[in-house]
Amino acid sequence: TYLCVKIKGISMSPTFQDGGYVIIRLLDRGEWAKMPDERVFCVVDTDGKAYLKRVKNRFKQGFIVLRSDNPDNATYPSFNLETNEIMAIWYVEWYFSAKMPNIHDQFYTRLQQLEDRVDELSGKQLKSNPKGK
């Protein structure tokens, strides 16, 4: 009921790194309807393709939504799988990797760029409206 699976690709970056590993636990079909939203699962479709994705449970409507954590939505768009397209669902219980993500590059640099942009916009607004109105 448990497997250790190597991650391939960057669709779940920065949460999961390419080359890292997850330990997954097979869910009984009866557990599917109770899956919590926004947790990470490994979903295997009826063609045998496996997806490591963040899931929105919509089994009451007959499907689930699979989302990547990678912010590049154009390259890694969300998609739906209908219940009859799903062969198995595995819950991700553990993640480990030999790679250390550069959180500074992924977060702090972007935060600094955003702050610089806000300062730039604020400066322009203050010049055009010196009384701050």
C-alpha cells in the first residue's frame, strides 16, 4: 500500500524538486470522496499515466481538478479528470530530496522586485500629486 516514487519534471516546483522522492499511500476507492482539497496526491489515469498534483475534490460533480504548484500556468495548466478516467489515487505522505531549493531566488528576489515596483509607482504618483491626494 506504500510506494517510493522519484519525481520527474518541475510542474510542482517550488514545492517538489525534480529528482526528489515522495512516499505515497494507496487510497481505497471509498476514501476518494473524502479527500481534502489542496493536498498533494499521485493520481493514475486509466491510460496508466501518473500525475503528482494538488487536487480539488469535486467527486460529487463527478471529477477532480489537478493543479500544478509551478506558477507558470501557461505551461502547467490545471485540468480535470472524470471519475471514470481514474484508476488509482495515492496520498503523498513524505517528500525528500538531495536538492536544496534556492528560496532566496524563488521568493526574496521576487519580493524585492515587487517592492521596487511599488516604490516606483508610489514615486510617480507622489510627483503627479504632491499633496498625496
